[in-house]
Amino acid sequence: MSLEELRKKIDEIDARIVALIGERIRLAESIGREKNAQGKLIVDAGRERLVLDHIRSLARGQNLNADDFETIYKQVIAASKRVQGAEVAFQGESGAYAEEAAFQFFGSAIQVRPCDSLESVFKAVETGEARFGVVPVENSLEGIISRVYDLMLESKLRVCGETELRVSHCLISVSEASLDTIKRVYSHPQALAQSRKFLKHLNAELVPTDNTATSVRLVKEKGSPQNAAIGSARAAEIHGMKIIAREIEDNPNNFTRFFILSQQDAPKSGNDKTSIVFSTKDRPGALQEALKVFASRNINLTKLESRPTRQKPWEYNFYLDFSGHREDTLTREALQELEASSIFVKVLGSYPRAR
């Protein structure tokens, strides 16, 4: 068979593949309408894992690379989510780490909605302008994002997922810039703090901004080789900017954990976490008693934080993450016992553990 004949056969196969993927996406769209009618969440991590495991099994049966086919089908699944209405709100602008976290969780085919504040992200999901929201809750080096925890206490939204993003900072400027030309560096205060050692040797003026993606855009607009921004490699690519230095953060173990917000939490996946907030009575041993309801059932606690109630000085709410889903029998029992001994308990959501 000649080269032209082989290429013609490939073209014919590609046409069939595209038609079948199109049929699959249209079925996914119908599933999305049915989920909406039943008030169910679009994201179902357990179902997605079953699909991907099935694809891997099929690929191995054909003596093909299972990893390659999982990568391909993740994009197919992402396209299916997009037609099901998976619009995702995040704080910042295109190129922000929160947007990167959204793509990491949902896939690159989703529609994203930039918001100017964390409050706007919550509002977009609460009003239905966006189906999901992505918000940072803690950084492995800097600790919790306290404003997000306060907003979750006030909101009726649920946590339906989480993702952990490796944060790698780049020094970004215009094409003619170099380390020797930089006099000012723009970025979010946290990014500046996380790149302290690199910036010390650079000996430049540090200019705080609202977020890293905004910094990259500002440096592009100024157009001077004396200005640089700290941001993501993706932000540099979006704005056509030059990356002068990569991985300038002081500590390579720089991860940010993001919550995925929705009007419902997620169904059980078999590998879940639950987040709650509660307040204990003001008496000795109250917190110990509260935590004992989990220890007595061998429920693993993964995080405990306290935040001021802002209603009375030196009173605190406790934010707790633990293994399991709120629909699990032991978890239901623990929460019922906790409610009986606490001032209040609020379940923020149950969701699949980040892989």
C-alpha cells in the first residue's frame, strides 16, 4: 500500500473518530440536562475514575500505552463537562494560579469566569452565573487564606472538590529585558515573600499588586525593560512575555490547596474528605470532647484550624477536615454527637480527596 493510500485510510479513521467523539459529547450534554433536572452535581469523580480505568484496560488489551489514552480521554471528559455547563469562576484574571487550578481539576475545555475578588467568586456561584468556583484555602508555606474560611462560614455553598497546585514562580518581562535591566518587580505580596532570596540578589524595588496575573499584564503595558513581574509560565505565554528566570521561589515545596465550590457537594467516591466548622461551649475540655467523637470511631482528622468568631473577643470557630463522607454511617454518627455537645456545627462539604 502506497504512502498516499495509507494517509487516506488515516483520514477516514480520523473522520470516524471525530464523529464518535461528537456523539459521545452529545450524550454527555443529555446527561447534563438530566443531572440539572435532578439537582445533581456535574462533577462525579468516582464515575470519571471508572471511565478512565476502563479506557486504560481497553488500551492495554490493544497493547497500547494506557497513559497516552488516559491523557486523551481526560480532554474528552473536559469537553463533555463544558457542554454540560461547567463554567468556573476564579479570582484574578487570565493566567492566575487559580485559573490554572481550575484547568487542573476540570480539564482545559471548560469555560472560565474571572472575578475581581473572592467575594465575587462566591456570588457568581450563589446566583448561578457560574456553576463552580475555585478558591485558594491554604498554602503549604504561608498557611490558610483566612478570608476564604470566613466567606465559607457565611455562604450556603458547598465544597464539592479539592485540588493541590504546585506553585512555580517565574520572573517575567518584555523581550529586551534581562536580570541586569530590572529595577522594579511587581507581584502579589505572597509571591514576593515566597521569592525573597532571589529578589534579595536582584536588589530591585518591590511593588505589591492584587494578583500575579495582573502584575504580568501591567509590566506588558508599561513596556519597559526596567520592570518585571512574578507570575506563572502560563501568564507569560498568554501575554507574549519573556521568562527571564524560572522556579525563583525560595522553597520548592510550594503548593496551594484550592476548594471547588458548588451549590451541592459531591457524591461518595470511596476516597473522600469532609470539611466542617463548629464552635464549642466555653468550658474546660470542650474541644477535647468534640474531637473525641471522631477518635472513638477511628476517623482520621487531617486538619484543624481556629478562627475568631468576630462576635465576641477571644471566642473561636474551629475548622476541621477529616477522612470520610458525610453520608457514611460513622461520619453521620460523629456529626450527630458533635451537634449535641457544640454551640453549632456546619458541614462545608464532602468531596473526593485530591489525587
